[in-house]
Amino acid sequence: MTDLARIGRRDLLAGVSTVGVGAVAGCSGSETPDNGGGASDETEPTATATETSEDDTQHEVGESFEVGSGAKSIRYVVENASLARAIGTSSFNVEADGLFLVVILRMENTGTESIDITARHLRLVDSQGREFDADSEASTYINQDSRFDAEGILFEQLQPGLEQTRAVPFDVATEESYALKVAPAGAFSGAEAHYVALGNVPSPS
């Protein structure tokens, strides 16, 4: 299977009327879930040198950024992204309709109040401007998948000054390049959404 389409810095988010972001190389996923907890088949992503964006809502993998303000604000870092055909173990798993793109996301509550954490404020945007919600079924299986060193997001609270690292799976189409869209966690927040370019993430072999 071919890699996801390569999209330039100024083209990736054109479909959502946003200035483009820098592409970042991802890591490859394994086709069959591992039930033994052995070493991962994936390789760590490598950042690609890019020009500096003047838009402070556009970010790269590994870059720290904050969404929200005041009492309800969260600092995020996308640690890596990879693709998989199925998530779980060899005997207990869920298969993607397309491919699962799994984003490993670190979140720190930098505000002064507890914040409800779900995947509802997290979406993928492709080069055509289409938006993808996180896959809730895959999130329940990802805890048993030894390739991902993080739990899925279901529903929990993030207390002030504390952080969590979670795996967020999306069932996506192939042959596209993606950015993670991070909206404010508060339902009535007027803060802007931020975008992290995932760029060309290799398909599993």
C-alpha cells in the first residue's frame, strides 16, 4: 500500500481556510495486533525542518502549545502518530473501515479548575477539509494493544497541575495527509482551535 499523500505547508489546511502547517514524518504501524506485549514494530517519528509559521495556532509534532485561557486551559504535545489496520490483540480486536490513525497526545491542565476530558474536542482534518471524529470503539481496545504505550480517552477528569498521556484513534481514509484539530475543552469557550500537522504518515506494510 502506498504512503499517505504528501501535502505542503501551505496546502494541508487550505480546506478549512487556515494557513498551512509544516509536515512532520510519522511512524509505521504493524498490521496485526500483538498479544504478547513484545517490542513495538513502529519507529519513532522524525521532525522535518520547516519554515516558521506566523500563525500561533499551527504546530508540529513534539511542539508544546496551549488551548483555552484562564481557569480552563490545557497544554498539549502530540508525541507521535502511526497507522494500524486493527487495534487490540490477535484474538480481541476491532478492524478499521479504512485505517486507524493513532495520535499519542500529552495533556497538562494549566488552569485552576478540574476539566472533563473526552475526545469530543479532538478531530482530524484531511487535505480536503474533511473532519474525522475519534473512534470510541477503538479507544476501548487500545488498552490491550502492546504497540501503544498509552490508554485511550473515554471520560475522565484532569485536575489542575496534573498531566495525562492518551492514545486517540481515528478511522480514516487512505491516500490523505492529516492535521489534528484541538478545540477548547470547555463547551462555551471562545478560544481558537489549534492544529498539529501530522504530514505523511507511512501506511502499515
